[in-house]
Amino acid sequence: MQQTIKLIIGVFVLILGFPIGIFLAKKTKEELKSGKKWFKLIIIISLIGGIVGLIIKNDVLMFSFFFIAIVTSRSLKE
């Protein structure tokens, strides 16, 4: 039961990453233009870190890296 609650909270936090990324993109347009290649690098590293967290079954690591990847990717889309 406790594991299920942790997963539900983790998924909820990941879903919150979408509006947070859009909000940050609207507020920091100048930085996004100049640092586009670095944001892509952050996305790749975050996805790799999230997959590693999934493999080693570390939920905090996995959700943290996937949250960073979602927020950064949504920032680039806007």
C-alpha cells in the first residue's frame, strides 16, 4: 500500500512538470534561445539518469531525473 502511494505521488509530481515547464519557458525566453544546446544535453542526461534509477529501483532518483527532463523539454517546446 505504501509503495502504491509513493508511485501515485511521483506520477502526480511528474504531471506537474508540464505546466511548470511551460511557465518557465514564458518567463525565460532569452535564456532558452542562447542555451538551447545545453538544454538538450540536460534532457539527455536526465533521461539516462531516470532509466538508471528505474533499473536500480530507486524511485526518488528516477522521478527526480524524469521531472527535470519533463520541465526542460517543455521549456524547449514553447
